[in-house]
Amino acid sequence: MSRINVDLNPVSHITVDAIGQPGERVFYLQGENPDQVVTLLVEKFQIQTLALAVENIMSELREKSPDLPEASPDYVEENMTLTPPLDPLFRVGELSLGYDPSQDLLILIAKEVPLDISDLDPDQLSEVRFWCTRSQLWAMARWSIELASRGRPVWPSTGEPILPPGEFSPKNNGHKTTP
């Protein structure tokens, strides 16, 4: 596969969403501008980690640059849906964040996961850069937290998913439960 290099500067919209039932959901990261829509496959833990990183960078920016205009984490759930068709460019292996003070934009960089050992050269991996306002990325982060919380219920003591009756669960001492 040839290297893909996309620079959405700036995005008009950025979101994450999931399709499927809890425990079987497929997660997507999607950004768009008037010219194109870019969809990527991500893992649930990646959107959770990204949400925490965005919260941290927003806190740092408020501390270091108190004169910046206010940003808002508010979102409208109906506006956080994916734009079809869903044709992901690649599966994300690494997400990173940055900030450009000259434009007052955050950048979310998504790099593909290497498909085989011969693809380990980071300069050969596909990459998408989403340039977002602080409010856009903060709203996406808050939506990510909400979206992730809609998964399977978890055991309070371990954070592991509570599985349906009949499936193996460590909390059942290795025994299957019956309905």
C-alpha cells in the first residue's frame, strides 16, 4: 500500500463514533472540511486516551495563555455522527497532539499502524493531520468520554467488562453462568 499524507487545515468538523453493539463496536475518527471527508479506524482505548490528553492540553493552555479567548467543550450529540460512506483510509496506530499559537489551532496527528515488519519505518507510514479549533477538539474529547461510557457495564472493583450469562468471566471464578 502506498503512503497516504492528508492535511485537513482547518477541519470544519471532527468527531469520533462507534457502530455496532457494546462489546462488538467498531470505532472511527472522522474529520472533514468542505473538500473532503477523512475516516480512520481507531480503538476504544485510543479515543479514551485522546480525550484525557485533550483535557490536559486545554488545562495547560488556560494556565500558560490566560488571554486566549474562551473555548467550549459543549457538543450536540446529533452533530457528532459520522458522515457516510465509511471507507477508512487506515487503522490508527498512534495519535499525537500539538498546538500552533500563531493560528490558535490544535493539531491531531494520526499515524497508521504498520501492517507488517517491513513497514516499521515511521517515515513510510500514512498520516493524517487534523487542524482544529480548541472548541472543536475539546467537544470531540467530551463526546469521546460519553461514547466510551456507553459500552458494556464493568465490574467496579476491576474495571473489567461484565459479560452476559453463559460467557467466561473471571468474576464467576472461571465458571459459566446460566441464564
